[in-house]
Amino acid sequence: MTFDFSNFINNFPILAIMSLFLGAFVSSLVGRRSAKVRNTVVFLSMLISLVLILALIKPVLLEGKIINYWLGNWEPVNGWAFGNSLEVDALSLFFALIVVVAVFVSGVYSFFYMSHDDSLVNYYTLFLMLSGSVLGLVLSGDLFNMFVMIEIMTFTAVALTAFRNHYEGALEGAFKYLVVGSLGSTSVLIGIALIYSQMHTLNLAQIAAMLPGYDSPVILIAFAFLFVGFGSKAFLFPFHPLAADAHAVAPASISLMISGVLTKCGVYGIIRLCYCLYQNMDQTFVQYFVTGIGVISMFVCVTMAFNQHNFKRLLAFHSISQVGYVITVIGLGSALGMSAGLFHAMNHTIFKGLLFLTAGAVQHATGSLDLDELGGLSKKMPGTCALFLIGAASISGLPPFNGFASKWMIYQATFQKAGETGNFFFVVVCVAALITSVLTLASFIKVAQSVFFGQLNLKFANTKEVSLGMRIPMWILAALCILPGLFPDKVQQWLLTPATQAAMNAPGYIDAAMGSGYAASFAIPAYQPQQIFLSGAWQPVMWLLLLISVTLAVCIVALLGGDEKATVTSEISADTDCDPKYDSFFSGEASVYSQVGGSDLFWGFKHNWRRYFSFMHDWHSGVVNDYTLYGTAAIAVALVLCVIFL
Amino acid sequence: MIPYLTKALGNLFRAPATEKFPKGETPKAAPSYRGRIIYHPESCINCGLCMRVCAPQCMERTIEPLPNGDQKITLTFDLTSCTFCSMCADFCSRHSIELSDDYMIVGTKPEDFLVSGTFIKKAPPPKLTPEQIAELKAKAEAAKAAKAAAEKADG
Amino acid sequence: MFQRMIDKSMAKSPWIFHINAGSCNGCDIELVSVLTPRYDAERLGFRLTGTPRQADIVVVSGPVTSQTKDRLVRTLAQVPEPRVVVSLGSCPRSGNVFKGSYCVDGPLEKYTHVDVSVGGCTPKPEAIMAALAKASEILAEKRKEMRQA
Amino acid sequence: MIFTNYLVCFVLIALGIYCMVTKKNLFKICVGMGLVDYGVNLLIVSVGFHAGGTAPIFNISELTRDSFFVDPIPQALTLTSIVIGACTTAMTLSLIIMLYKQYGTLESDQIRRLRG
Amino acid sequence: MTTLLWTIFHVLVFPGLLFCVVVGLLLAGLDRKLVARMQNRVGPPLLQPWYDFLKCCGKETIIPRHARRGLFLAAPVLGFAALITAALFIPVFSYSVYSTSADLVVILYLLTVVGVSMIVGAAASGSPFAGVGLSREMVAMISYELPFVLVMLAVGRMAGVGTPLGVTFSLQAIVDWQAANGNLLFHWSMIPAALAMLFVIPCEIGMHPFDIAEAETEICEGTLAEYSGPPAGLFRLTHCVKMYVMCALFCVLFLGGISTGYAALDALVMVVLSVVLTFVTMSVPHAVCARFKVEQVFKFYWTVVAGLALISLILVWLGL
């Protein structure tokens, strides 16, 4: 008997999903007995899904295979798909990779981060269900499957948000998330029903084949509903207050999941919707629509972050701002834009995950997330501080890190689009992206200053660095932050190009599911692989130069001042508390806790925009009815726009 | 804005207003400048009025008796505690104190700021003992008697 | 060679930090007038810094009142070596007219070694210039001593 | 007749959203969510409706070219959707109970600690 | 082997470290001298920045108790290195060493790194004055970044109209375009952008009317409040070199077509132009203006300067 590995690999996607769901089931069964067994089960199920998905890299991403798994072997008959299917092309796998890595890191972090909480069995069960549903969503080849997964995802996320229900606002955040999130889910469901009413099928590939040639207003309405639905899962404007509320109160490991994974599901849904199902990304209106929403999310959220006093709430706004970047470039409809968007989506999961985990570490160590209260933690938690700085540099797009590589691609994509089409709108988009980047930087400077630098609040004098188990997942993410920044061309070659081509290649997706020639029979033109014009990337020569310069600068200091025996600072006195020489200069005053609080920074900027900020503050009223109203209005606007312009 | 600009650009082609001070000679102070104190001990009569009027009490007087009964009087002005109000000079009836126009009162040691003068106050003639008085009286009487005798001899 | 260059430039770019230890502002105004176009201390490399950390010459004016004493001591300690302390006017050395007041904790020499003093109430800018020039010479000497030590 | 279905589900959804947007009481918001759910379920069922069709219960051997039945998939979908709706309601209610315990009120405009 | 030697030469001597430092310190000295002359003073000697830097190197380095030692010391080094790297990407007219296809973005970000390193250093020093200083530095950064980006896009579009992508961010391409079609400064649609860039230069460097971050009398040198000794000297040196880098960037962006073909002569022209630019953009405003307030800087840059750049961008976009 020969074991046919290349066929067996077809089972990997479903096994990966099932291992997570089974893990949830088993851990809830056995977990009450012993924490060790529970953790083992959780760890094993995460590990299995990670390994299975990693094993798919070679065939799917590198060799371009599209895996089709028909549940119960209900293969399509006469060009009509009956059964449920999992369809894994490079795009799905790309997102699946993001998901499993994030889940793994978050899970390992949870073992230590959540160790002080009770009823952890529920936590891990919900956590694994969340993971499984997200993985199921991105690997699914079936529209209704996607809806079910979205619902599971929303529930578990809500439940996990409210998990620490004694925290102030945890229940409130969860409630808002549930109410408005269910509005989004409903919107998806309506869209699916409308599509089904016209297509009489739920298989993504088949719909993708039939839709573009089908002309009906119902389809356009369905587009609006689906877009808003997926958008609400990505927390795009105007659904962003939910994310802010949910992130701020959820445990950090769950914040990572919500920002790094759940929003990616929304992004994935939008990509599938626009590129695969409707294939209408070449229409100017859709480009304007998607890009416009992206730009608004990006800009509004980054300015909202200036108003925040809560560490995680601030991160939450940034999270949506970065997703706004992704959506913006995906809306360009160019291969480079897609590539940039995917890269940034991946990077966002990594660096935002890292930042949420550091926030979690700070909360774990000090019990506070208040930016005005914290300060000077870099002395007490040097490791966490270094990790935070890596994350902050990445999200602000400073050169050596991954954020720079992807943001560079984003600017190029938008400006190339502008150059090609001669359309001023995309110039504005490019400028907005650049400015948002600076504002992001400003906002993270604020966090760094008010949490890690400055003076130590005496309240937190006994703070200890978090345990190694919490730092290792963070270091994994930090390494992932640095590596793509160092080798963007490899990432481009191995991950982004296959995923981009797969996303743009709707006929290939259709043919893989429905048999070759199926797309052509619906008059969908065969896909010509698009060249990704990247006018330069961060190249090794620049590394060399930067490295040499750094060495030089160090040498200068060493030569000129460093060998000066008399000027070497004595280490001993730096630590004694009595020598005023080593106090901060505070106009001669005694060194008391005199931190410039987070809310006091950037006065010059906020003062000029005070009207905007006060309007925005009122607009994010915190009342669930208002948020529902914004959601409904979004649906209504999308409907009107789609009906008029499409 | 424009006037400032023209002024600034014009200044480029004008000689600077800066004095050459540390190089070259020290500029003179204003006519009635009250600078470093000059003390003329030779005309001092040790009346002590200057010390009475000095607000920061910058003078110090030491009186050192000499074996011959004279007094060596040293008056020291500590310029680091002087306000240069010129009160002492105004009150000095003998014009022994004057405030010069030397303003360069810079130093690294406390001694650099001291202005002092010494003069010797002659001791008054010693007192006569009763014997001496008697003797003197006797002498005087003798003289008187001699004079009277001479008159008598003439008359 | 670098060391010798540093030695040379030490005297050419002394930066001043000014502490007002309860002064009546007379000396402070004169110190600022040193930087005006007429005297232009900048041509000798002098520059007023805002922080003691970058200062080479600390100029103290005022009779060291009990309110300023702690601040003065702390700030003086925060000046990196080599440093030169200049007392400006009569007050820091003696207390001047405030001598013996209940709120004066002078003189300055109780708290630090004063390298150069300027007398006068207030000193003329030329005198201040001369004192600063002297201070920068002392600065260079101190630097040499430190290097040889 | 099928038009009535669509009208009713539109009305249900609209009422539900109206309820969610304007009613301050948390329970009423929950009711609104339920209404929206029912409207959508009705929509899905109506989508699969064929006038005069039979119930889609066959053996595979009975299936012929002439058999005329309503689309079974929407019904399956509706079942799933109903289950999900029930879960939503349960979850919402439990959250409302906890919220009432913590905040002491059911008015949504007093439950706004997270804002700005 | 020779390429390696050339690389080392480029980084060390020209157009890298030595050239930058010498020209930067020369410009700084000139600036101080010129400002002094405009204020009717004699002013410091031309070599004063040298003396300042060397003197700082001879001083003690105090690391305050609240400071984060590693970052506190690494920040100036990192900023200086990033600046030198940025300088390497700026071609001296035709003599371009490491021109890639998107230098402008690289330079923009490397200059951001310079600012950020200063901010991180300030944050790491733990002083409240530095806290205020860094927030102001950041506000200044937000202020000039918008017009800078707009200018960059306008130039990129102008020089890249013929290319397949329609835009170019390569400084080499921009220089070549100017050599063929005339300097951008003399295209009337680019004049507003050039003006905007002239305004960006002093704020990017933090020269006097815009030195809100280092207001020495107000917030005790702001970001540098706790720095002493060599690190402080390195920050000052960075400041001086930045003057040259920004002037060179302006020359390349708007006067790129005046290459003579000889690297040495080009370098000389660059230095002369930098001196002129220093005078126009830094010395004159320094002598004439009082310091702006924080919110005034922001307002000025986002309305007047950004408006100028935007006009240019729109004109260029309309093909004028």
C-alpha cells in the first residue's frame, strides 16, 4: 500500500479546522479535572493546526496548487455544486497562515497571561472555537459556511470580550459589540439570501462564475449588504467604535485575536467579494468606494487615538487605522495594491499583536492601563519596553521594520495608481496615507513617553518584569516584525506574489472547483498574470550603508569622548537615591513624580483641531443606539450608492 | 516684517556695533561711575563715620597698639560686600575715601577684593604724675620768682 | 591629538548656565546685556544654555536665600565636570545688604568652591566679560588637570 | 403572495432596526434584534419558495425530472439561522442581566463608560 | 574589492561622513556668523561649531537616574547614522552613489528616523522638560511632514510624467529630467512647491523661528534637557549636518540640472548653493523673526505652506 501524500494533503485544511474545534470540545470535557491536561490539549490542537497549515505552504503557495475539499465527497454534478466545500488557494492559505500563527502565539501567551483568572476552561473552549471559526472562514469555499463561521466568531469574540466581567466596561463593550455586530452579521445574511435567490447556489466558485454576467439590481443590493457586513467584521468606519470598546476591555490575548485575526476575516471577505465574486474591482466606482472607506477609517481612527487615555483603547483605534490602510490599497484594484494590502495585513497582525501583548504585559504587571497614571516602566520592565519599541517602530513604519516595507508598497501602489490614471483622488489617498503614518508615529510616541519613559510613578515602584512565558510569544512576534522588514523581497516572492495572483485570478479559482473550462463557459476571460511593478524595495545595500554609518557614529563617540577616563560615569552613584547629580533636572526642584501625562502631549496639534476633536468626542457617544444608527446609516448609504452607481 | 528685514540685511554691510573689549584697552567708565574704593589712610582721622553709614557693613577696622603707645589702625573694605553707594565717601569729612572709576573688580581669591589702608595714630603725650606736676609747679614758681626778682632789680 | 584639540576648544566654547539665587535681578540684567550686540559675548564662544547638563560655567547671582538654597545645591551638582562657578556681584560672596537676614543662607562658598568672582553692585558688563574670559581659562586648565589625573 | 412575504420581512427588519435605534431599554433592543432575525429568516424561506411545490422529502430513487418541490437549502439555512438567532438572544439576555447587576440600570444612554 | 573600497570611500569621505560633517559645520558656523552680523554683532568665529562639538566631547556624560541607559546613549548615535545614510542617497547632482528607484521615500523616512531618535532619546532621559520638548518636536514633525510630502509628490509627478508608472521617486531620475528639461525651480508651476520647500527646511532642522522643541529659555533645551557630554555633542553635530542634507535635498529637487560633469566642481557648486540656501532659509528668518508658538507653527505649515505645495501639485497634475 502506498501512501499518496499529495492527495492526502487535501485533507489538511479540514483537519486543521477540526483540530481546533475538537480541541475546544475535548478541553471542555477534560479541562475541569486538571489544568495541565487542559493546557496540553489546547497546545496540541493549536500546534496540529499550525503544522498542518504550514505543511500546505509548499504545494499551495509555492507550487500554485488549489486544494478543493468537498465535504462528504459531494462533488459538483453537471456544473452545479451541491456540497459544502473548502477551497484553499494561495489567498486563503495566506490568511490561514496569519490566523494560525496569531492563534498559536495568543494561545501560548494566554497560558501565562490568564493564569490568575478562574473558569479558564470556558476561556480556552471559547478561544479554540474562535480560532477554529476564523480558520474555517478563510478556508471556506462556501458562502453560507462563511456566514456560520462569522456568527461563531462573533459570539465567541463577544463572550471572550466579556470574559473578565469584573473589569470596568467589559460587559458594556461586549454588549455593544454583540448588538452592532449582529447587525453586521444580519447584513451578511441578507446579502447571502439575495445572492441565493438569484444564483441558487452557495458555492463561491460557482457564484463567481455566474455573477459577473448576471445583471440584476438584486445582485447590486446584495453587494452593498455583503460589503457592509464584511466591513463591520473588519470594524471599518463607521463600525470602529465597537472595536475600540471591545479591545479596551478584552484580555490582551483576545485583543490580539480581535485586531489581528477577526479584522483580517473582514478583509478577506471584502477581497473575495470584490475580486472573486463580483470581479468588479476594475470599475471606478468600486475603487472609489472601497478606497474612500479605507481612507476615512484610516484617518478618523488615527486622530481618535490622540484623544485616548487608555492604552488598549488607543491601540484599538490604531488597529482600525491600519486595517484602513489595507482596505485602501485593496480598493485600488491593482496587483501592486493587492500585494501591498496583503503584506500590510500580515504585518498588522504581527505588530499589533505584539503591541497588544505588551499592553497586556503592562496590565499584568501593574494592573493599570491609564496613560496618565503609568510612567517610567522601562526601568522596571526593560524587556517589555524593548518589545514595545519594536512594535511601535513597526506600526509607525520606521525603516528597519516590516511596517516600513509594507507602507512603502502602499505609497507606491497609491501613487502609481494616481500616475497611471491621472486621477487626483488617488494623490489625496497617498497624502492621507503618509500623514496617517506620521500621526501614528506621534501617537505611539505619546504611549512610549507616558507608559515606558519619563519618571516612575511611585505607585508602581514594585512592578516586576513579566514571566518568560509571556515574553517568548512577544519575542516571536518581534522576530516576525524584523524579518519581513529585512527581507521584503523574499516575502514578496514566497508569500505575496502567489497570494496576489490567486486573489486576482478568479477564473483559476472557479476552474479549480468546478472543473477546467467552467469559467470560460460563462465568458469570464482567462487570467493573465499581472506584473507587480515595484519600483525598488529596501535593498541590502542600504542595510550595509546604515550599518556602516552606525558603526562610524559609535566610533566617533568612542574616539572623541569614550576613552576619556576622567569623564566615565561612575556606575555606583547612578543608582544611589541620594546623589542629586543623577536626578532629572527639574529647575532644581527635588525629584518628585513629575511626568508629562499622555493627555498633555501634542497640545499644539490638538489645539488647532479642537473643533474636530470635540465633535469626534461627542460622536463616539458610547450609546449603543447611536452605534446601531451609524451601522444602519452605513448600510443605507452603501445601498443607495450601489444602486445609483453600479 | 519688511522693515526688520531691510534693517537686518542692511546691517550685513555695516560695521558691527560691538566693542573690541577683551582685546585692546579697557573702556572708560561713565563720569560719575562709582567703582573700586580708594582709601587714603594718610588723611584719615579714624572718626568711624564711614562704618556707621555703611549699609552692608563692608568695612572692618583693626586697631593694633604699638609698643611705643601709638596705634596701627587698619581699615579694610571688602568689595564683595560693598554696594558702591558712596555713602562712606560722602560722609568722610577728610575725603579719605573716594570711589574710583575702576570697575574691573574681578578675582579668584578673596584677597583680590580687599582694599585696605593702614595709618599710625600717634599716641597722645603721656600723663604727668603729681611729683612732676609739683616739680613743674615749683619750676614755674621758681621762674616766676626769678622774673619778679629781675623786675625788682630793674625797678 | 583629539585630546589636544578638545583641550583647545574647551576655552573657546564655554556655555553658561545662570542661576538666580535670590538676586534682585540687577546682575541678571547685566549678564543678559553681555550678549547684546554691544558686548557680544558670543564672539568668544559664550552661549547661554537652558540646562545645567550642558553648562561649563555656572554663573550664580544673589545672596542664596533659604528658598533657593536646595535648588542651587541640586542644580550645581547636576553640572558635569569640568565646571567653573562664577559668582556675579557682591551678593553671592557676602550677602551684601541682605547680610544677616533671617532668610539668607549665604554665602555661596558654603556650598561650592567659587572659581571666579565679580564684584560690583551690579558689575559692569565689561567686568562680567573679563570674569567669564578668566573662567574659560580656568575651565581649560581644569580639563587639562582632569586629563592628567 | 410571495410579494407579501417580502413586504412583511422588510417591515419586520425595518421595525427591528427602528427598535434598536430608538429604544433606550436594553430589553427592547434585544427585541429589536429578534425582529430583525425573524425578518431575515422569513426572507430566506421566501427565497426558496416555489408556488405549488411540495416538501423536499424524497428518496433519491423517487427524484424525477418532473418532481416539483420547494428549494430545500434555504430551509436548512433558516434552521441554522434560527439557531444562531436563539444563541444571540440568549447571549444578549445574559449580558443584559450582568449589565444590570453592574450598572444598576437598563437605560442604554446610562451605560456609556466607554466613549470618546 | 574595489567596490568595497569605493563603498568605504563613499561612506567615509564623499559624499558621506567627512564631507557632510565638514560642510555641515561650515554652514552652521556661517549661519551663526551671518545672524550675528545681521544683528549688528561680530558673532562667533567660523569654526565655533567645531569648538562646540569638540568641547562637548571633553565633558562628562551624566546619565540621570530616571533615564534608560541604553536608549539614552544609543539615540544620538542612531540619529546621526540615519542622517549620514540619508546623505548618501542624495546625489551631488550628476554624482549619485546609491540612487535607487525610490530614494525620496527612503530619505523622507530616514529623516523621520533622525527626528524620532531625538524624541526617543528625550523620552529615555525621563525628564519632564524633555517630555514637553519631545511633544513639541513631534508637533513640528507633523507640521512640516504634510507640505514635505506634497512637494515630494509634485516633484515626483513632474519628473515622472513620461515614465511608464507616471511618477518617479528616484532622485537620479529627477536630476536627469532636469538636465534634459531645465531646472524645476524655473518651471512656473513648481515655484510654489519650491517656496514651500524653502519653508520646510528650517522647520525640519529646527532653526530659530521654528525651534519650538529646543526653546532653551522656555523649557530648558527641551529634548536635550538631560543630555551632556559626547551624546549632546553628537546631537548638535546631527543638527549641523542636517542643515547640509536639507539644503542638498533642495538643490537636487529644484536645481538638479546644473551639473558640470565633474564631481569635485559639482560638490563645490553644491556647497555654494547650500550657503545661499542657509542664508535665505535660516539666517534671515532667525535674525528677523521671533519664535513661533507651538500651535502657530502647526497652523502656518498646514495652511500656508501646505497650500503652496498643494497649488503646485494640482498644477502639475493638470499638466501645466
